[in-house]
Amino acid sequence: MTKSDIEVLKSNIEKRIRVQCKDGEVFIGRAISVSEEEQDLIYDLISTTRESRYEKSDKQPSYLTRFQDIEPVRSCDEA
């Protein structure tokens, strides 16, 4: 993940983002928190290419992904 990716995440707090992970998962989520110190992203999941990874629940939890597991990041407002 590049400095540019971190800036995209930070500028899209409370907005939808598209994240590609190194393991091949691609998810769309709403960015909740981005921590350079902790090197992580906390997000609410909207959709994913790997639904089996996530528990089904009546109440949607937030998830955490480490920067080291992230590849390209895009705002969902980008074309």
C-alpha cells in the first residue's frame, strides 16, 4: 500500500471505498477509521468477493484490515 492509498482512505472517511487485498478479495466498504500509527483500516462492509469470510449477523459489525494486506484503494466516486 502506498502513501497515495493512505491519503485516499483518509480523504474518504465516512464514504464508500473499493479495496483490493493481496489475497485476491475485493471489497467495498464505508471507511470508519484510518490509523497510520496502527497501520490499519476499520470499515463497515458493503460487499465483497469473499462472503464466506464474514459471519452473517442481524447487526453488521465493523471490520479491521491491516495496511500490509491491502493493494490498490479507490474512492467509489472514481470512475
